Amino acid sequence: MAEDNQKSGVPLAGSAAREGEPDASALLRLILEELPAAVWTTDEALRLTFRAGRDAAALGLGTTDPTHPAIVAQRRALEGATSTFEMESHGRRFRARVAPRVGPQGAVVGCIGLAVDVTEQHEAARAAGESDARLRRLLESNVIGITRWDDKGRIWGANDAFLQLAGYTREDLRSGALSWRTMTAPEHRERGERALADVRATGAAAPFELEGIAKDGSRLPVLVGLVSSDRLSDGTLNGVAFVLDLREQVRLRKLRDQLLLEEQKARIEAEIANGRLLVLVEGSKRLSRAMTLTDTLETLADVVVPGLADWSYVIHRGWDGGPSTVAFAHGDPQKRELLRRLESCTPEPDAPDGAPRVFRTGEIALYEDITMEQLTPTPPAWAPVGTRDPEHLHVLRSVGMRSMLCVPIPGRMGVDAVLMLVSASTPRRYAPDDIVLARDLAQRAATSLENGRLLAEALESVRARDDFLAVAAHELRTPLTSLLLQIQLLARTLDGDREKSRRGLETAERHAKRLAVLVDRLLDVSRLATNRLSLRDEDVDVVEMVQQLVAALAPDLQRAGCTIQLVAPAHVVGRWDRVRVEQVLTNLLGNAIKFGAGRPIEVTIEATPARARIRVCDHGIGISTEDQSRIFGRFERAVSSRHFGGLGLGLYICAQIVRAHQGSLHVESEPGKGACFTVELPRQPANAQAEDAVLASSHGA
């Protein structure tokens, strides 16, 4: 026994170990710890006396749960039975065997167990079972045709799905009447032989389409997949074929192809319709921006090329007996220069065709096939364009004219203009939609022409009104100046005991000054309308200006029962037009007094190195939100003139003066809570700020 132990090279417990070799029990434990399993022993009380192996910790052997599989098997082992079981723990699956451990006296003194991780084997077996089940369900479901064949051409096995697809019976199959070669359409047999060669070489063939022949001779479009199964001793190759019926797919393909053709046709029609729509949208957009007769005609001529015509020509009879106006467009710049020679072309009113006919009748005229002979008429014949001028006809022949559509452009008293759409190379068959589009564009052009005419009349009226205001303001200013001088002279000559007369004169002077302010505002409106409002910048201390204005307005403040509280630094100086800034502040303070309802008025002046801000706040009637957006307009008011008077020009002039200083004026208000007007002005003009920045950068350099 000792010799055996030595030959094995593994010392047993109780034997003498060679010098330098590890203890046998330690070596055994080391080996057990490295096992890809778990080994353990227990005593009679099922207490663990030994545990080893890499998977020992995963088994949960220390548990006292009586239902644990290991505890159940160990109890049976104490009764002398050996148990084998499987269990899952920590996401792994183990197969274990527990046996009784017998002592020297032959009695059971505990148990010994061995557990091996079989997770991978279990998963593989489960996957194989699922695969087999799927294959079995596929064969039994008859969803797809399946045949068993050999390379001799015989079909010796098939499921019901294949037999029903091909129209054969089980008797036909058993009789050997089925051959995949004869069941393949002649033109597809070569493809079948290539697939068979692939199976011989690789064991499978990629799925391919072919046409089979059913028992009744009808064609069957199918998708076929081939795999080999086994080879007989005589060399015959057996295989399995999966056959999918494609009749519905083929029908759907034909339907798809038909739908594609219809879709392509519809897309072409849609593109044509979209092209028409784009012409209409672009034309409408551009015509809405055209404000003059020439702009409108040129825009109309341009938008229809090339969508509706190779070139176009528009002629307008002229406003109120004035000269006619023409416009034209061509996609070719060289031809466009030729068309300029038609600017003096005026169709003869008595011509039977072309623009003259449309001017007379107001109806569309269509000429679908114009020949060169028609453009070279011999009197008394007429060309379709309504002129017999040789030079003009030569131009038309040079630019090309094969078909023409003449569309009327209506006006107040009939047809104001005619749009001519011309196809230069080949006759164009204008569809009804093209005619509708051309008519629609002509109608929009008519609207644009009328709007331009109304705008011109309105601008002329505005200019006439502004001229009147300027003349009226100057005419009124002269006698008012004389009246003021006379009243001031008379007031200085009165004796002190004639107080009543003095008060009357003061009242007259105040009203005269108010009339002068109104006249000045009218004059300012005229200047603003003609951009003649000029500024004379100088150094102005706005704090000092407000203090002077408050003193000058003391009588008005007293009559209104208001007081003014000024919060400002000692000085705020900027480069402004003194008279205009004083005009703005006077207006804002006057409004605060007028609408302040006898309550205190706060004036706050703040300044930064770049800007000055003046706020005038009252606690009066306030301004509604909807009125705040319009009170800075000309002749706009937020209150009734019956109760508060005024022309509605003050805030408009203030806003224009502030804007001329590159500043801003805005209001914050709520009805019944008063209003705060804020004026922000740059302390230096924009050009001066730029010069200062250049100087500062040069000094820094």
C-alpha cells in the first residue's frame, strides 16, 4: 500500500510526506477548491463539516430552510438513501448527488454531496427542444409546403400543404408520379439544376423563385429553399424543400406595378398642378408688392415665363386717355432684346384678332397653331396679333410664335389691359386649367393695378393736404405773431390800478399762445410728412430745462390743483435740439396736468454716461391697453375731444422728435391709475459717438 501511495505521487493522510512536499490533506483540499463543482460533507446533525469547489458558495449550503433541495436530500441520506436532484441558485442551474457517509462501525455518520454546474447544458437542451417544437409545428401547420426529394428527380414525401398547392393526392405521391423536374416550368429548370448543384456543394441553396406546374397544367409561382438531409449508400442525395406559394404576392406585385404607373401619372399631374400653383402663389406675392402701373405689368409678364409661356407680352391702354404701356418677358436674353423693339407696337383697334379683339369683347382669345404665313399677311389680311406693321411682324417671326393665348385684364370701365402668352417653338395645347390660371393671374393683376391707382390717388391727396397744412400754418402764423406783439405792448402800458383789464389781456395772450402752439404743431406735421424736420444740436441741461418749464407752468398747475415733484441729479447735459426737446417735455407735462385729475405729478431724471431717461408720471385717468398702441399716431386720441380738446398731434410729434434724436418714447398705464411716459435720449448723436469711439481707440493705441 505504501508503494502504491508513493507511485501515485499523492501522500495520504497519516503517511510520512517527503521533505519539502505539502501535506497531503492540504494538497487534496487545494485540488478540490479548484474543481468546477461543489463538494461538501455533514455530520449527523446536518452541520457542514467540509465544503470545497468553485461553486460551493453559489449553492447556499449553509441554509436551514427545511424545503431547500439540499436539506431534503441530506435528510434522506441520513436514512441511508442516495438522492439526485437539480436546483437553481444565483441564476445558475446545478445537478447534485447526495449519499450517506458511513463510519467505521457501518453506521451512517453524515452525508456527502457533489454538485456540478449544468447551466449551459440545460440551456442547450432547452433551445434544442424549442427548435424541434417549432419545426414540428411548422410541419403540422401546413402553412408552407414541404417535400422530401432526391437528386434523381423524385418527390417521395410531402405534407398536405404542398399536395393541395400542386393539386396532387396522397395516392399520387405513393405511386411515384411526382417528379420535381417535370413539375418545374421548362424555362426555370436550369435555375433548379443550379440550386441542386449548390446543395451538393454546400448542403443548402439560397431561396429562389420559379414557376411550377400543377397537376391541372396551371402555372404556380413559388419560392423554393433546398437543404440536404442525408446521402444513401448508393450515392443518392436526399433533401428537404420548402415551397412557399407566391400567387398572392405575384398578384400584389402586378397590382403594385399598376399602382406605380398610376402614381407616376398622378405625380406628373401633381407636379404640373404644383407648377401652376407656384406660378399663382409667386405671381400673387409679387403682384401684391407692385405699386405702380409699370411694376405690375412687368411682374405679370415675368411670372408666367416659363411656366405658361416661352415669352409674354402685356399691353395697357393707359389711364384716363394717357399713352399705352407695354411690358414683356422672355427666357432667352437675346430674344428679350428683340422684344424691346415691340415697345412701340400698338395693335390697331379695328384689327379682327389678337389684343384688339380682346379689348372689344372682354373674352379670352386662343390661337393654337399660328403659321409663318399668318405672320406674313398680304393686305387686306390681318395677322393674329392685331398689327400689319412689317417691322413688328419681322420681330415676331424672329422670336417665334406658334400659339398664343390672349387674356383680358378687367378694369373700372371694361378691359384695361391684355396679357398675351406665346409658345415660340411648337404649338402648345393650353389645357382648361392653364386658361383658368391665366385668367386668375389676370384678375389679380387687375386688383394690383387698381390698388396702385388708388394708392397714387391717395398719395396725391396726402401731398395736397400736406401742402394745404403748410400754407395754412404759415398764413395763420403771421397775424398771430402781430397779435401777440400788440397784446404784450398793451399789457406793459397799462397802469397798475387797471387790474381787470390786465387779467383780460393775460387771458387773451394765453389763448393766442395756445393757438400758436396748434399752428406750430400743424407746421411740424407738414415738416414730418416731407422729411423737413431739422435738428440743431447744442449742449442742453435737461434738469435745468425741466425746472424752468415747471416754473413757467405754475399758473396751469395752480388752476389744475396739481403739484410737481422733481427727482433728479444736479445736472444732466446732452447734445440735443433745445427747442425740440423742450417741445417734447412741455407736451408731456401739459398732458400730465390736463389728465392728472388734480393729483401730484412725479418727474424723474436719470442718466448713464451714454443715455438720459426722463419719466413723467401722473395719477389721473390712465390709458387703456388697446389705446396705448395707437396714441403716438397722427391725429390719434385716447379721450374725447369734447371734454379735453386738442388735435391729437402732440404725442405723434413728440415721438417723431424723439426718434429723430435716435431715442425712444413709450408709455406704461392702467385705466384709473395714471400714466407714465418715459423718454430715453442718447447724450451724444450717433455720429458723435462713433467719432468719440475712434478717438478713444486711437488714444489707447
